[in-house]
Amino acid sequence: MARRSLATAGLADAFIHRIGHGIGLEAHEDPYLVSGNPTPLVAGHAFSIEPGVYFPGRFGMRLEDIVVADAAGPDRLNQARRDLAIVG
């Protein structure tokens, strides 16, 4: 879904990072949310969802959410605002 949304917005070439990864004893661990990884997410998995776009020599942006898979669906742990903030 993230890859498709960015492609629809014309940003497919700028999306060079995986969608996310598992979080546990290590900051980055299986399951990696990347094309071709057949590992299913199951209840209890904690993982990041962090799509990003990068424009070499200019800037990049990544929006990261931490999620726990629950039998009832995803539970997003961080509830930070998602408004565009221009810093500079």
C-alpha cells in the first residue's frame, strides 16, 4: 500500500527504503517489511512502518510509526501529529 501510494503520487523512484522492520531485542530485526519477504505478521509482532522518500543531494523524509499486530488489527503505539511542519 505505501509503495503504491507513493508511486501514484509520482514518487516511486524516490522510495528506495524498505517499508519497515520488526522491533524486539534489537532495533532492526525480522520480519523485514520489504518486497519478497514471505514472513507473515502475526499477533504480538512489534514493527515499524517507515516509508520514506529521498532526493539525493537535496533532502529526504521518512514518517515512522511503531505498531503492534493484534488479533483485532494493528495497534499504533505513537500518536504524534502528522501535520506538515516546515523547519528552517
